[in-house]
Amino acid sequence: MSGVRATLFLVAAIIVATVLAYLPGLNGPFLFDDWASLPALGASGPISDIGSFIRYVTSGTADPTGRPLALVSFALNARDWPAAPLPFKLTNLAIHLANALLLGCLLTLLGKRYGLPGSRSRAAAWFAAALWALHPFLVSTVLYVVQREAMLASTFAFLALIAWLVARDAFARESPRAAAWLYLGAGGATVLAILCKANGVVIPLLILAIEVTLPPLEQRTAERYARHVRLALVLPSALLLTVLAWLAVSNIGAPPLPARGWTIGQRLISEPAILFDYLARLWLLRPAGGAFFHDQLAPANSLIDPWYAWLPPLAWIVLFGTAIAVRRRYPSVAVAALFFLAGHVLESTSVPLELYFEHRNYLPAALMFWPLSVAIVSSRYAWLRRGLPLILLAGLFLLTRSQAALWGDQLSQATVWADLQPESPRAQANAARTEYSRGLLRAARKRIDKASIQFAAEPQVAINLIDIHCATGGVATPDLRYAARAFAIAPRDPGGLLTGWFQWRIDSLSSSPCPGLNEVALRDLVDATASNPRVAALPGRRQDIAHLRGSMALRAGEPAQAQTLFAQALAEEPTAKVALNEAALLGSAGYPDRGLRHLALFETLPAKPAASPMDGMAWIHALILRQERYWPNEIEHLRGALTEQARKQDEKGSVPQLTTPHE
């Protein structure tokens, strides 16, 4: 079989095997952060024209860039919300397949530059790409829709790496297009990766990780190439490392972060051990466990607490030094180690992200299996070259298909994760919630009751305890006492989850009454939440608390008190969105005059500082809304509706219901 035909056969085999492996998971539902990110597709109505499309694409807040290219890709699957998950998951799988093909091309090019013969280079490259594509550790990235952001960033990373290799060869040939391949090709792809997710910023460092393992260029072209490398790769890498170092140093002695419950220093000490756990899952095929639920992980307090905390950082220093030392003799081994470390330099150091997530390995693990592939295809034993790849790929195929099947069955997924992570309160709460939603009330109640005994300070357990008890007879005083304590002593800011649940519970007091959970009980729970110092320290949470109290006062028939509390909420962070929402609530409750006064109050408050170019996409989004006069138009529209409602009340006493603005 010719080289081209053999390569095409390998590519087709990878595509077919990967599709078959992931097929059982494609019918799974949206999960977790999907529900936080994807509803933006319909946040201001359907994406039906260029204006609504631009507002949507610039509305991202996850990074300074807002990840607009990832948002564009979501809009290809749906233009409104809610939407079906299948098209999103199919697109994710297609991106994963494209990435596997790009990885195969990249490794083929690298193999040639390391001196591997053509056929051996192709075989090692596509075998390594297949191992990566079929690895079960990546299932949580591919089938978790919102992680498309990481996958797309990886797509452009692979393109950048290929463009850099082309540029390097062009410099060796003294081609006049060499600089264009480096700056426009590799640099342009890096920019596009960053517009998908911020970890695209590590691409120059990834290139340098490969560069130090390659044979140097000839002297006559090396200096010109080195000048461009210093500008295009070394400078941005140095800036990135400087920023990360500044974050680490500037947070020395800082208190725990409200949203995390740990300090940056604790994170830096803890991440080296987590990196070894990632390696164990990649090489030893340890079960992927909770996939999302790693909240049971306790960060190290210092390098000697626990006593062994110093060992993983030291081990990584030794491994890094060893990789540098052997990079000429064993380049494939060295480059796999250096690439892995470079890929984690943003998300596993001083940026205050959660401690552990599987998807962070999607790009860093791309070269992980290449040394094994090179060793196998270079073996002098034919049975090893032909048999071992089939055995390994078959094993990975079965493991990945099993993981994908779990992702296609939400109930099994939730209960298996809970069994695998008994110390994770999130896993237990998620399993109980899933059982509850499937009508398995007895199992849900048993699980959540056990979790409430095990976890004393977990708001997620508390809210699910109340919901499940409401569905199975009602809540009792001990339930409310437990929830109040959990809300008051939670070690981290519970975020919008808790306030969203409170608003839902307030709104459902009439439509879905729960024995034992009345206005007084909810008010006490809100007060307990407000007493948590981590909540009280954040203006946004103080605004949420005041808003909830206003909603309860409005429901209790106390419009004056509600208006006062809404005014307090608005004063915390005066925005048109908050003012519109609260004015509409007042109007919907039958008090349009008070809604009008609330809008008038907003116009007297000091304007929130305007976004600046340093705010990235938020600044562009604000400019677009300002140019369209979006918020003034929304305010005028609501003011007109409230005025008309007030007029009709005066004439007929009717109280038309208003809808809350979309955005």
C-alpha cells in the first residue's frame, strides 16, 4: 500500500472509530455550565438580524475577549433558546475529529524534522493522533457542550503550530514568505485561538517548547530566524509568565478568595499534585471519576501542610530539568513533557480558577502519546509494531464508548459520579436532584438526607434538601435550621445559584406551595445568607439580597417597603438592566406609579463607570448598545407601558401584566 493510500486509510479508520466510540453519548442533555452560557442565544430574543447577532457575539463575559468565535459557533447550532442539545454535541464531535486530523498532520511534520523515516513518521503520527482522539479522559470535553471553547482554541493552536513549522522551513530556505507564515499564519491563528478561549495565549510558549527540542537551523539562517522568534514567540511568552508571576507575588499574604475559599498561594502549592493526577488518568487510565465534581479536593495549606506537599513541585522541577537535558537525545519524550507543562501554564498556576478540571488537558495532552507511538513503530519486532497498536486502540475504544454511554444517560451518569465521588457535595446534590427530576423521590430523599448529615456548610445540598422534602411531604424546622446554617457559614460565595433559587422559590409560593416553607421561612433564609461575610463582602451579592427582600415585600403587599429595598439594590450597582427589571416587577404587581418612580430614581443615581478599552469585549458591547441607544429605548418603552398602565388604572382599575425585559 502506498504512503498516501495508507495515510488515507488511517485517517478514515480514526474517523470511523471515534464516531462509533462517541455515538452513545450524543443524545445526552445539556449540563451545568451549558445552562449558564447557552441561554445567551435567546437573552434578547431570537438572533434574527445582524443587530441581534452582533449584540449576542459581543455579550460574552468569560474572558476579556468574551470568546466571540465560540459564541459564533454556538449560533450555528441554534438562534434562540431553549434549543435541542444534539446539534451542539454533533458539532463538538466534528471539531474533535478535525483536531485529531490536524494533530496527525502536525506530528507527521514533526517526525520528519526529528529525522524519522517517512513511513515511520506517518505511522507514529497517526497512531499517536488516534490514541489522543480515542482517549476516555477527553470524553468530558467533547460531550460537554460549553467546552467547545477549549476545543476550538485547540483547533487554532494546531493550525498555529503547523504554520510555524512551515515558517521555520521557509526561514531555512531563506524564503521571502517566511516571516508572513510566522506572523500572519502562526500569529493570526493564535489571535483566533484567544478569541475562542483565553488559554490560546499559551501558543507561543507551546511553540517554544517544541523549538528547543528541534535540531538547530544552519548558521547562515539561524540568526534571522532567531530575531523573529524573539519578537513573535519569546516576547509574548515572557509577558505571559511575567503576568502570572505578578499575580502570584501580589497575592502573597492575601486572604482566601470569596468565590473559592482558598488563596492563590494554596492553589500554586496544590496544582503540581493535580498535574500528576492528570498524568495518572492519561497513562494509567484511571477512571475519570466525577468529571466535574472535584470540590472534595482540599488545597494544601503550605509546602509542609500536608508534609508531602513539597514533593510534587520538586518532582516537576526535576522532570523539567531532565526534559531539557535529554531534548536532543530523546526529543519525542522531552517535547511531550515540555508541551504538557507549557499547556498548563495558564490554567494550573496563579489564575484563580477552580482547582481541577479534566478539559484543561485537551490541548496539553496532544503530544503525550507520541513517544510511545515512536517507540512502537521503531521496534524491530513486527508483531509488536502490528499487534500492540490494535490492542491499545481497541481498549481505548471500549473505554471511551463506555464513558460516552454514561454521558448519554443522565441518571446513570449522576449516580455513578456520586458513587465514585462520595466526598463531593456537588456530586451528591446533583445525583439527588437528578433522581428527584426522574420521579425517584424515595432514592432522592435518602441520598440528600445522608448528604445533609455529611456536609454541614454546602448551600447546594441545602437547596436540594428543601426542594426534595417539599416534593415528599414538606419541610420541617430541622430542615430550615440546617439550610440557614449552611447558607450562613458556606466557605465560599455561592454565586448566582443561590439567589436564583431564592427568586424561584419566592415566585412559586402561590403556584407550587410547599408545606413548612412560607414567606417567613424564606425571609429567615435570606437573612442567614446575608449574614455570611463572604456574601456581604460583594456588592453584587448585596444587590441580590436587597432585591430578594424587595420581591418578598412586594409579594407581602408592602409596595413602599419593596420600593425602598429595590432602591437599595439599585444603589449597589446602578445599571439599566436592574432598574428595568425592578420597575417591571412593580408594574406587574399593580404599582405602575412606583415603577415610574424607580426609573426616575435610576436616572438620578451616579452612572456606573463606563467600560474602557481595558475591559475588552465588554467595552465593545457597551459601545454597540450605546450606538443603538438600546437601554434608553428599553427604558422609554417600559416607561410608556407603565404610564399607559397607570392611566388605565385611573380610568378602569385594571392591572395589565407586564413582562420583564429580555436583557
